[in-house]
Amino acid sequence: MTIQSVLLPSAKGTALRPFQARAVNALLKGCNVVCVAPTGTGKSRIYQEYLGRKPKRAIIVTPLNSLGGQIERQMCALAFRQVDIRDSGFVTSLTDTEVSSFLVLTPERLFHEANQSRIAAFEPELIIIDEAHCIFDWGKSFRPQFSELLRLHDWFPTIQSLWLSATLTRENLVQLRAYLESSFANTLEFELTLGISDQIELSFVNLNWQARLNFLKNHLIGANKKTCGIIFSSSRLKVEALAQRLKLSGVNCQFFHAGMSIEEKASVLKRFSSGDIEVLVSTVAFGMGMDFSGIEWVVLFEPLHSIASTVQALGRSGRANIGRAFCFFEESDWLSHRFESENERCRLVRLYTSFQCRRVHLMRELWGAESVKYSHCRDFHSAFCDNCK
Ligand SMILES: [Zn+2]
């Protein structure tokens, strides 16, 4: 079944992306859903779409008041009804059941004794845990109320739940899965797309060093066309040398790495985002939190140090539109480069030489084979990898 957008004025006419549609479908079937997807890909659209289709009373749990404010403004703009439990008359305002109503709370406010009777009177049917990795990052000591979210059904025995994160690790996913499976039995769905957007065409290309430069010039950096891409390399020295080499052959590029001053980095990023620089040659310092939506292609000029850094680099493309990613390698790279560990080197060799779907292979490396029920790019309705073409 394909779900078209029914709701968002800001996205009118645009279909849901495949991972959003699958998560909305699972919610409509009554499942509890865990969705791990990169920042900027539209995780909040999942519950907005669901609440638009099926009126519910929902609690949205968020770690920060500033994030909560953003969520409230978005939800109000979509004409959902915001509820304020501090207002003693709030329950009487809920007689209209045609529209979803919502409460945005931090875990501290959600579990605070003084709020319990009012939250119970709200009779929540759905709870959305935004930034679910905070349960594990902060729950142990910094903000212990986060860990109460792993006893959610003790508080709300019949509530449906949606857990969203961009950075849940495999270890934390295992813990979350164990909790949810013990609490919600057969009605659990996982949607895991971390790092690799469903909009990336992914290719692994066996080339020597000179052929890599030729490939760039022939396929990505045409003399007469404007482009926007990032070339990742594994060290600061290599990044600077490669940028120099490309500049000499007329490419509008600049290097970027963690050894630069804050001012230098800010200036390069600003020029890159404005289109003043077309190609950035970077270490993985260009990474998380840098939400540039217009990057057309990403090249890993040689294998990076680990699977995690590979995923992070690939995740820079395919955010707003279809993106292309190319991973260059040759046999000697596996002997001459430095890797995070021998284990990481072996994992990367397996990925680069695999004949199965690259997307599935990466997801299995990240989440474990048992978590990934897909086998082909078709299963994601995504852009294809080279092995699925
Ligand atoms: Zn594939």
C-alpha cells in the first residue's frame, strides 16, 4: 500500500518517503514502532501523518524545552490541538474527538507526581519518544527520569508507542528491543535506516589512484556544469594534498578538517553552503549535525577507518533529493591504510567485496542480521545500490 501525503501544508503534494510510509502503516495497524533515521529526513512527519489520519490523544516526550517549543509550533501550524495540563479546564476542551490533541512534555514533567492525575485525565493513547537515545545517554545519572521510559507500560499499560532517534546505537537498540518485546509482544515494528538515506544511489568502484581522479573529472566535476559534492579522505594530510591537486586542475574546491581554526571552518562551510565552493575535500570532521540538504554526491576517495565513519560520510548525501555515493578502493588499500582496528578492517573488506545488497549489508553490520528483514534495495523502495541494479 502506498500512502500519499494527506496533511502537511508545507509538504503539500509530496508523497511520504518510503521509511515514513512504512512507519505510518505500522502505526495504523496498531504496532509500536521504533524508527531510526538520519537527522533531517523527516521523522516527525511520521506521527504528524498518523495523527492526521487517526485522531488520537498523544504525548510527545522531548529532552529539551527548546525542542518542545519547536514541536508545539509545528503541531499547532498543522491544526492539531495543543493541551496544557496546567490549565485546570483542559479536559473539558477535549470533547471534540475529530482532531488529534497533544501534550509536549520532558520526562521530568511526564513522571512528576504532581502531574499524574491530570495526565491520567488526558487518557493518552499514543506516546512519542523523540530523541530516544537520550534514555541511554542520559538516563543512568544525568537525568534519571529518562530511564523511567523503559518502564513505560507500568505507567500506561495500554498505550501505543513510537520511538524516534537518529543516533541509537546497536547496543542500545538491543536493550530497547528487549524491553519492548517483553512489554508489547507481537506488535513491534522496526524501521532502521540510520546513515544511509533511501535516496542514495550507492556504488563501490575498484580504481587505482590516478583512475580515481579521472573518474571525478569525467563523471562528477564537469568543466561546464555547476556541482555540489564532498570528497572524503582518511587523513588531514591526504585531504590537503588532494584539494591542492584538484585545484591545480581547475576544480573549485577547498579542504576541511578538524585541524583548522573555528573561524576557518566556519568560513569554508559558509562558502560551501552558498555555492561559492563547489567541492569540499574533507575528513569525517564534516559530519553529524551538518545539515546541508543540497549535496548531490559523496565520494569516499579511499576506505575510511571504520564502518561507522563510512556510514556517517555516506549519510551526507541523499537528504533532500536523490544523491549519489561512490566508494573507491583497490586491493592494496587494505594493506596500506590505517583502520580503527583489525576487526573494522575485516568488516570494511566484507562490505567492499560483498555481492549482496550494500544497503542491507550495511544495516546488518549496524543492527545485526536478526534486526534486518530486508534483502534488496527494492524492499526499501529506495534508490539502488550497484549490486541491486
Ligand atoms: Zn541494494
